[in-house]
Amino acid sequence: MTNHSVTLSTKISYGIGALGKDFVWALTNTFLMFYFTDVADISPAFIGAIFLIARVLDAFTDPIMGIIVDNTRSRFGKFRPWILIGTIVNSIFVVGLFLTHEISQEWKYAYAAVMYIMWGLTYTIMDIPFWSMISSLTTSRKQREKLVVWPRLFATIAGALIGTYGLKTVGFFGGDDMGTGFAYLSVICVITFLISSLVTFWKVKPVVEIPLDAEKLNIRDILSVFKLNDQLRIFIGFVAIFGIGNNFIGGFNIYYTTQLLERPDLFANMSLIGAFCGPAGVLLFPHISNWLPRKNIWYVIASTPAVFSVLLFMAYIFEQENIYFLGLASAVVSFGGGLFGALAIVLLGDIIDYGEKASGQRTESIIFSTFTMLTKATGAISAFMVGMGLSFSNYVPDTEISAFTADTFRWMIMLPPLLLMLSSAFIYKRFYQLK
């Protein structure tokens, strides 16, 4: 493979694929916990536990899916068939998740558990090959830095649109019936998902595919990849801690703004600010990486959720919990999230090259499966923390917030992210070498 210059058509088509899949991801990551607790009337503690159990399963299934992709030999290559298959199957479970409110109370808990676990498993089928394809489009670090901007930009836009207009869309289609509104929203996201994956399937083609007679990988190769690639293990550590803190902010913020502050409009406005600042972080990443040594970019990224927590604490102390303080907090954390999305993919490309030198095998999909696993695991762990926090605070939907619940909400959205970001920065500084 050469340092191929990726065409604009490929970049845009790849970005469109990310747009559709992240409509679905943002829908579940932003609203599923809220939907289960406040619409489907399921215990927060139960949902948090199911989220966690599903991610334990992912620890086994995601790397296996990486092997399946790396071993695939077809006329469409090893990535594109699975992107299309995974999209079709996952779409069924996305809609199924947001029909939980229609199930009788007797079966609702079991139905929600099965639907969520199957959603996670089928999302893996599509997500691993999608991101793995980056390292097969070019081996140039600079080209990767430019290429990764496109899918991360479109993904950030999808998340911002869901955050900004998600509840409004629910209200438009469902009125006071939020269950119906969420069902319609899930169908809209799935249609976009299917169309965008078709665009990626037909228009994005890796420059060089593995030969049909190349040696295939097996389960033992997963252990070998993790054993020989110490930088992959370190990457998992500092990215997982960051992801938990960052997702915790997003998961808890909907309760903080809509229930504690009783300002659904504030949640939408914070998301709208993020709609501009998240993409700005992605777009500016190549320029920032030229201006600032890459080894320092992670410290900037890890500081943004910490700044979010400090700003919320100041807003509480000075009784200024309004769009100015919270909007600034949202701008900072969204900009950092945009930078993170771009940098993480570039770092994985470096880790793939590093692992190839150590083992003699180029295992894109196995290594990128760890990122898919991390994305889902950090979302699930943070959701588990949110669920436990809601239970500890004695939160009850559709009732007045008590003083104890209000104080717990404020400390939870401020303290955990701050501590987690400090831990992530320490691990990166102390152990990561590919800077």
C-alpha cells in the first residue's frame, strides 16, 4: 500500500456513512436511559445493570468480530459487506428498543434487556469494519489526519442534531405521548442509517485489500495482539477513563437540565451550541496538530470535561445556572469531544503500525474492535453510574425534586468527570510512548 491521496468523493462518502450510523448511536447514547426510565417506566438501577452486562459480553464478541472481518475474503473486500449487513440487522433492533413502552409490564424488563444486548451485538457488526477501513485507505499519517476529519465531522453533526432537535421531534410526532414520538424518531434515524451505509458501500473502496490467499487469523491471535502491543493496552486505559467521564456528562445532563432545572429548552440550547463547537474541534484538529505537539493535544482534550465541571460548580455557587455559564461549559466540552474523535482514530492508526512491527501482522479490525468496544463500554459504564446515581439520589420521574436529590445531582455532574479526567491525563503522561 502506498501513501495514497484520498479523493474528495471518498472523503465525503465516508463522512455520509458516519452521519447515518451516528444518528443511531447518538439516539441511543443520548436518550435511551431517559426513555427507559421516564417513558417505559423501568428502574434506573436495572437499566444500568443491563448496560453493564451487555458491555461484558462485548469484551468477548467485539474482538471476535474483528477476526471475522480480517478473515473475510470477497469481491467487495473484507470491510464493505459487513458494513451493509450490520446496518440492516442493527436497524431492526434500534426500532425495537424504542417500542419497549408498548410491551406489558410483565415482559417489559426482559424485552428491554434482550433488545439492548442484541442492539449492541449487531452494532458491532457494522462499526468495526467502518472504522477499520481508515488504515486501508492510506498509510500516510498526514493523510489519515486529513481523512479522519470527514467521518468525525459528520458524526459530530449527527450527535449535535439529535441532541438539539431530538426532544422537539419527539414532541412533534408524539405530542404528550413521548413513547410514540421516540418510536417515530427511531424510524427516521434508521432510514438515514440505511441510506448512508449504501453510499459508503458503493463509493468508499480501500486502495489495497488483503490477498484472497493470505493467512487467516484465529482466536489466539487476539491474545497475541494484546500481549505484543503494549501501547494498545495503554490506549485502552486512558481512553476508557476519558470516555466514561465524557459520556457521564452527556447522560446525566438531560436529567440535570430537564428535571432539576426544569429547563428542557436549556438542554436543547446546550446541544445547539455543541452542534457548532463539536464540528469546530474536528475541523481544527489538523491545524492544531500542526501548531501544537501531538503529545500535548491529549492534555487539552482531557481538560475540557474538567473545565465543564468547574464551570457548573461556579454556576451553582454564584446562582447563575443559566445559558451563559452552561452554554460556555457545553462549548468547551463539545470542542474537546470533537478533538477527541479525530485524535483517537489517528492514534489507532499509529498503534496498528506499531503492532505490525512487533508481530509481523497487520490486524486493523482486531485493533479497531477495541475502539468499538471502548465506545460502547464507556457509554454503558457511565449509564450504570447515572442509574446508580439516580437511585442513590431517590429520583422519581414526574415528581418534585427533593433537596437531597438536587444536591446529589449537582455533585454528581461536577465531581466524577473532574476526577476521571485527572486519572486519564496521568496514565497518558506516564505510560503512553507513541507521541
